[in-house]
Amino acid sequence: MRKLAFATILTALAVPAMAEDITVGFAIAKSGWMEAYDTPAATAAKIRIDEINAAGGLLGRQVKWVEADTKTDRQQSARAGLQVLDEGADMMVVSCDYDFGSPAALSAEVEGKISFFLCAEDVKAGVQGVGPHAFSGSVLAPVQGATMAEWSHAKRDARSAYVLLDTTIEYNKGICSGFDWMFPQLDGAEIVGRDTFKNDDATIASQITRIKSLPQEPDVIMLCSYIPGAASAVRQIRAAGINSLILNGSAVDGSYWLDATPGLSRFVVPVQGSIYGDDPRPEVEAFNQSYAAATGARPASSYAYPGYVLMDLWAKAVERAGTLDGDAVTAELEKMRDEPTAFGPRSFTPELHHQNSAHMQIVEITDAMPGVVDEWTISTPVPLDVLLN
């Protein structure tokens, strides 16, 4: 019996133990209004995980995921973060929005683990608001506003602009702050008026009256809003006979809302990639088809893309660090300068875990049909003091 036991021990020692899977914890909204943003980006992240596993895994190990529902609730976000940590999460993916994702991200920060916001575009969703191990997979809202300012000036001869800010969420303020920073710097460009409204306002009649009282119709209206308020504002602006080129951020990408604005034209947004099959980069359309194969439909907006990007960048940093340790992986992420991804180059620094410049596709809606008309990278990255405004 002793000989048999000894032989069994020797056999066990001779066979290396199977490495445990790496666990990604998704503390995201699977219900509530944030679900519409979180689910597509989380699906994209899982597509990249499947690709990584098919190619042999990460550090020689397979990657699995666990999930907890934040229910679009801040208190539940904190609970969801703790839940996925209890289930063994080695890194955490949190909601698209800083306010709803940060409680979960803070729980990862306490443990010294990496967290990635799916598509948060507020600078606080990183070093400034969570800590040194928090990153975002998306492009900052001020970059979108600055892109619209510089592109419209260069390509549509915009010299006068009216800024119309929906003050409901920080994202909108970020778009306008980027536009406000860039546009006045441009030759002959002037902001001729500005106004505010709330996303759920039934009417913006008084704001429209002030636009129409200007000596000349502005070349562009910088509308910083999201659906449904953005659609309502656009419909009212056009119904009032105002034909200015209307600009907005990526939040209104997609054709799902266009029934509310029949025949819409001269409406432009910047996006990280095109969902419409006309992106000049074949990698983007390859992803669109992978997403359709996984879900039965193409992405409804470009907000799916940051999920794929974040998982790609994190995996590269883990392989380069040779470990899952949060400090080591953070150091590798912060070394990235113009790191190639399917959706354009990405960079991080110790001061900024976001993109303050990015190559954007310019999508214009003409006769209710969206499509890529151009591409643009701002000439100067948005400075940190503007991002913190």
C-alpha cells in the first residue's frame, strides 16, 4: 500500500497542474436604461475574449467571465463589483458611464486590480475619479466636440456657431467644452450665441426664437445632447426652418432614432468606426460581421466598439507584463503610444487613462441616410485643464 501511495505521489508530481482560467468580471447594467449602452460593448469585449481563447489564451491560460447586474443603480454597482471580485475576477469591466460604473471600479481599485469602463467618456472615469488602475475603452467627449469644431471649420467653412447644451449629464458638457475650446482658436471662427435645455424638455421654443433672432443663421449648431432629447431638439430646429449644419457627439450615432426626424439632412457626428459597412478599414467591417454572427444583428451604434478595444489593449498589456498584477499591467498600459487597434491607435500615460485625441470617422445624415463622408484627427490633443473643466 505504501509503495502504491508513493508511486501515486510521484505521478502527481510529474504531471504539471492545470493552470486556472483567468477571470474577467463584468459589473455592468443588464437592466435599466444603461443596459442599452453596456450590453453591446460587453458583447464586443466577449468577442475579443473568444478570439484570444481561440488563439491559445492569455499567459497560456483560457479566459472566462462572470457577470453581475448593476441594474443602472449606483448602490447596486458597488454590490456588483464586490460580487464579481468574490467570484474570482482578475480584472473588472464596468458600465459605460462614470457615475454608474465608478462604484464598481472603486472596489477593484481597493484590491489593486485593473478596471476598464466600457465606454465612459468623462475624464473622471480613470486616474482622476477612481485611481491609477482605472481606464476607459472610449474616446473622451471633449475630443468629439473639438473634432466637430475643427472639421466643420476646415471642410464646411464654418465661421459662426451656436452652442446648444443639454445639461442633463456630464457627457454632454464634455462635448460642448471641447467645441468651446477648439472653435474660437480657428481662423475667423466665432461662437455667436449659446443656450441650454434639459433632455426631457417638451419644447425648446424659446431657444429656437433666440437662434432665429440672430442677424444671420449660424453656419453650425453644436448640439450637445443624447436620445431622446437630441431627436426632439433636431426635429424642432428643422421645423422652425433653421437649416444650419447640426453637429453632435457619438451618442447619437445610429439610424434607430431617425423615424423621429423624417428626411433629416445636414446632421454630422464623429465616430470611432462605422456600423454602416463603409468604414475604410477592413478590420472594422470584419468586427461588424463577427458581432452579427454572435448576436444576429449588426451593431446599432459605434458604442459597441470600445468594449473590443479595451479587451484587446488589456490582453496586450498582460502578455507584456507576464502577469495579471495590477501595478505591472498598469505600467504596460501607460507605455502604449499609438498602439494599433482595429479602431485606430490608442495611447495612455500616467496622467491620462483616456484618449485626448483620436482618429474619427465623420458620419453625415443626408435624406435620413447616415454614411461616412470623411475622417479627421484633431491637430492638437485636448489639454488636461480643458478635460477637467
